[in-house]
Amino acid sequence: MERNMMIAGFGGQGVMTMGKLLAEATSQATDLNVTFFPSYGAAMRGGTSNCYVVISDEPIGAPVSYNLEDLVVMNGPSLRKFLPNLKPGGTLFVNSTIVTEEVERDDIKIVKAPATQMAIDINNPRALNVIMLGVYVGATDAVPEEVIVKGIEHKFQAKPHLIEPNVDAFKMGLELGRQQK
Amino acid sequence: MAERVFMKGTEAIAEAAVRAGCRFFAGYPITPQNEIPEYMARRLPEVGGSFVQGESEVASVNMLYGAASTGIRAMSSSSSCGISLYSEGVSYCASARIPMVYVNVQRGGPGIGAIQPAQQDYLQATKASGNGGFRMIVLAPDSVQECVDMVYEAFDLAERDQNPVLLLTDGVMGTMMEPVVLPEMRSDEELKAFREKFMPRAIVGHPLGQQAFCRPGSVGDGQEQENIKAAAMYETWDKDVRVEEYMMDDAEIVFAAYGISARISRAVLRELRKQGIKAGMIRPITVSPFPYDAFRNLDFDRVKGIIDVEMSIPAQMRWDIDFAVQNRVPVKEVLRSGGQLLTNDQVMNGAMEFIKEVL
Amino acid sequence: MAEEKKVYTRTKGIIEGAVSGFCPGCMHSTVHKLIGEAAEELGALDKLVRVEGVGCCGLGQFYVTCDETIAAHGRAGAVATGVKRSSPDSLVYTYQGDGDLAAIGLAETMSAANRGENFTVIFVNNGIYGMTGGQMAPTTLVGMKSTTTPKGRDPEEHGYPMHMSEIINQLTAPYYIERVSCDTAQHVIKARKAIKKAFQYQLEGRGYCLVEIVTSCPTNWGLDTLKSLDFLRDKMFTEYPLGVFRDKGAEEK
């Protein structure tokens, strides 16, 4: 079973970190095949940013898909640009603090989470990506939650004081995701 | 078993090279391979090696030529239009029979092309990477793990043949992260032994009468004699041909692809199998020497067609396929180029069109 | 009977019995001899590595006894960088002409100098391409005829002669830069001293040293050997004055 997902947003929203955290944590804690593929362009600050994560129990072909199971959009332009790449029956994850427009497709499942606002509310504005990752894992069970918790512990091993707030943020998202499963 | 780590292709290549004993790297910035020189700039000083950011690709490959001529394990990397500028130095290394390793993380072309991935340097890589008609072993990995294993082995092949070895990969493999198991670090003793073997030829200074002369060319009939020796060495490469024949036992539809295109084709043909279509794949792992026999020896009564999948327009590996197949079955091309990525769906669609025609 | 004392012997840096095949009046043979002598006096012949440029410079391969590689045209600075970084105990020098160092290899020349690479550059400047048949070099004098400037070098069209020692002297890293010649016995002695000093500095790990040697090319200048010497002194030395441009070693003393 292969699962293709894409995460897209503004630079600075932690899009790459979110994808990498999911992919690396999966690589470390499971024996699944996993790829992380960042879009890359000319080095530039403040542009749009996106990445692909593929998780599979079989060898992975292209690490990129235009026929996605899951699409996470953190801003409006990403929604408009990448929504056509979500396959019918796929799931769209929307950062509803930033993306306020209506989604004009009725053949997909939509999971909304005000990730930016939630991050601000817990005084950890940079954690919006970890919250969104929680929402994603909660709604899809793409990987067991412990995988990501371990991944967060690993990622912040040099800054241990950041582990707890990020695990908390992740679990907050997880809860919200499960509610919309 | 060693732990698997999650690494970007370019960084995995760099670490594997260091573990293989690479102690000199020169390179010039070009996307999408910048992480290789950046990694080397951090890593090589830790192991007593030397990193130089060359003033150009031309300078970098000539630094590589100089460093490798002292018997040290040396490497460089670049991408497509940068690799064009390597022609001079690679040709010199081949002429002087200097072992060295270089990496092409291919991007779109021709010209400056696109910084996004492509496979548009196949003919250059396999047929004429510089003037003079020399040949090289060219390895084409299809995963980050193979990138690692092949760059590690490339140094041994280069030393065995006293010839350059090229790792031909692309911007997908270069920027993609995948789980990978890294090889053991070559010990200082091993590296010393490698260098000791080369020492009589190494241009490091010798006692009078034992002059080491690194000769990238010669006068009189010397050059022809060198070419005859090199040609004889190329002839020994039949044993080095590597090819993956995947699900070929009963295949009626044969994908032909290397590198990134091969891994995509593999995923697609597994889907086709689920639909009852007998698909298989021939994946050249060494694109030079090319596995012609894998194509020549196909059962042409059974095989109904070949699908050549490449991220290049026009197709390039097609030349080698045609050379072996000689029109005995139809060949369909599924191609993208200029930095446009192939996806599983595109290959599937192309394959289905063809299958309807030939089955 | 007074004891006989040997005051001169042929350097072991030149192949025994080899006879110069350079054109009459060419100074390459003298420079090769001086390099051999300098390295021998320093006891460093067995660690000497020559990175040879292309052109008449490349003919040196038939005479020298030291380890050697041949760089592609212009790339000696890059090749020497690779050699020296990988074999720091070797005594590495490049041997390059004006076309090699100042035209096709300008980027490699400037960049190696700017990095302060610890090798020695022997730059033979005769203001013209030799082996390829007398084409214009970056160092060709204004008005000087070459096979590609049949009416003489015209600054409007071809620009002006490049002064490589002066240009490299604009960089911070180089340790020692001197311009010498080989037209008189006195100048030959000075040239040998300069080469020896540059080698000594390299052995001490001081960094980039350039010895420019202004020479004649009777064949491609279209002059006989004596008139070439006149031209060298009247015209070349005017454009390319001899002297020390930089000697950080002397400043430190």
C-alpha cells in the first residue's frame, strides 16, 4: 500500500520540516519505504515551498505524484495551485486560519484545522507545522503516533527543552485530526 | 546490520565517498548538486582531507586531475552544463590513466537548461565525455542506497582500471531523501595500501632515475600505443556489465529504463502485473558498458514490445536499445525533459496506449 | 700541485647528456637549467614536481629529471593546486608561458594566487605564442607584429599588454613576486636566486610565489638572436620592468 502526500505553503511555515519530520520519523521507527522530495528553485527567501512524502510497504517509484492521496495546504496560493493534483476520494488538509476560501470540490474529504491560530494560542507560533502534522496523523493513521513523538525527540535532542512543547502541540493536532477522521 | 539513516542523495554520496577514502574534493556551485561540495567542505577536514571550491568547473576538474595524480582518492561532482566543462579534465585523466571518480547530478538541458531533474546527458556520459574516444565505466543508480554503494565501489573500479569512473545520477535522486545504510569507513591502513600501489606513478617527487611522469598524451607512436592499451582494457569490461532483469521470465512488455526512470517503471509494471499484463524491465545498471546482451537475447517470439522510459527528449538510451534490438519488436518512447518530472501515472498512461496497440 | 676544485657542474635536474632542442636564442633552456640548479642546491630534487603548461613550455618534458605532469592549456594553476594539497611535502612548480598563464589560464592563475596556494609559478613571458606559430599573446607589445596581428597590435582593437606581476601584486595573499630575465650573466644569476628563493619559501610553507622571466623569442619575433636581445632590452624591459614587486620574507626580516 503506497501513500502519496504533498505539503505546500509559504517559506517560513515549516513546510519542509513537517515533511522531513514525517518521513525521517517513519524511516527510523518502521521498516517501511519512505521518500522525501523537496521542490527546489532558485535560492530565495519568502517564496512558496512544497515537498512530497511517499510511504509504502513496496519499493517506491517516483517520489513525486500529481495524483495525491493527501494534500496539506498552509496558504491560499497552494490550495489553488495544487488542488487539481488531489485524486478523487483523497483528503485535503487545510490550515483554516490562513486559507479562508471555499474549496470547490465535492469528491474529496476535507479536514480543516486553524493551525496558525492554535500555535499562537499556545504561545508557540512556530509549532503550526507540528500541529498540522498531528492533524494529518490523527485523521489518517498514516503512521502510529509514537513514530512522530520519537521523531520529535530525535529532532530536538540537542535542545531538550523544546521536546515537550512540540510533543504537546503535535498531540493537540492529533486530537483535532481524530475528531475529523 | 548497520543502522539505516535518512539521508539526502547528494549528502549520502558525499559521506559514502569519504568512507570509501576520498580525501580530496574540488567543485564549483551548481544546482542541484550543491550539497555535495557543501558536505565535503565540512567533512573532509575532519578526516585530514582537502576541499577546494574551484573558480570554475574547468579548474575543479583539473584540480581533481592533479590531486588524483598523487595517488590520493579524489572526487568531484557537478551537473549537466557544468559537466560539459569537465570534458577537458576527464579526457586528460583518461589519457594519463588517472583513477578518479566524478558525479553528474543531471538537470535539464541543453544549454543552461533547467535546474530541475532530467536524464539528458546519457549519450555524453556513455559515449563521449571528452575528446579522443576514451571510455569509462558509468554507473547509474536508481536509489539513494545505490548511489551510496556505487560511489563507494567506484573508487575501487577506478583504481583497478586506472581510469575515471562516472556516477550518473539526476536531480531527483540528488535532492530526494531516503533511508540508507552507509558502508564501513575505509581504514587508514587500507588507504595507505591503495596509495602505495600507485606510488611509482604518483607525481610527488622521486629519487633521481625513478621519475614519475603522468603522461596525458605523447609524441610519435606513443599515443597510439597508449590507445591500444586502453582499448584492450575496455575489452575486459564484459565481466563488468551489470543489469537488473526484473520480472522478465514471462514478460511480453519490456520496460527499458535506467536511474530514476527505472524505479518509476518498476512501480508501474507491478501495477500492470496486478492487471494481468506480463510486464518486465531491463534496467542497465552500468550504462557503460551497456548490457546489449540483455536485449539481444530477448525471446522475440514472446516479447511484444519495448517501452523506453527516459527523462530526455529526444530519447538517448534508445540508440543503444535499437543497436541491440534491430527492429525485431516495436519500441515505444515515454519521455519527459527540460526539468519536467516523470510520474508513475504518466508512465502508466504511456504504457497502456502502447499495450493496446501491441497486445 | 694545487688541489683542483670543481666550481661548476651540470645540474642533475636535467637529463644527463640531453641537448637543448629549443630554438637558437631561446631562453627556455637556461630557465630549465636554473630550476634544476635551484632545486639541487636546496637538496630538493627528489621532491620536485613539475606541472607543465602547454606550448613551448611543454617541450621541457624532454629534459627534466623530476616528477612531472602536463596540464591542459592554462590549467597548471589548478592542477598544481590539486597536487600540492594532496602532497604537501612535494616541491611543486608550474612552468607556463604568457598565452597559458595570462590568456586561457587567467582564471586559474588569479584564483590560485588569490588563495595563496603554496606552490611556485615560473612564468616565461616572451610576448608571443611560440609553438603555435607566433600569434598575439596578452603580453604582446603595442605595435608588435604577430601572425594574428599582421599590422601590429592595435590597442583600439586588441587592448594593451597585460602586466601579470603587477596584476597579481594587487592581491593580498601572494608571498613573493619578482620579474627577472636571462639576457646577461648577471641577470641569469639574479634569476637563479629568485627561483631558489621562491622554492625556499615554498619549502617553508609561506605560500604563493611568482617568478616572471622576461625572455626573447627570436623565431617568432622574426629577429636574429642578437637583435632579439636588443629588442628585449629596449622594448620588453620598458613595458615589463625587472625587479621585486613583493617579498614578504624580506619585509619580515
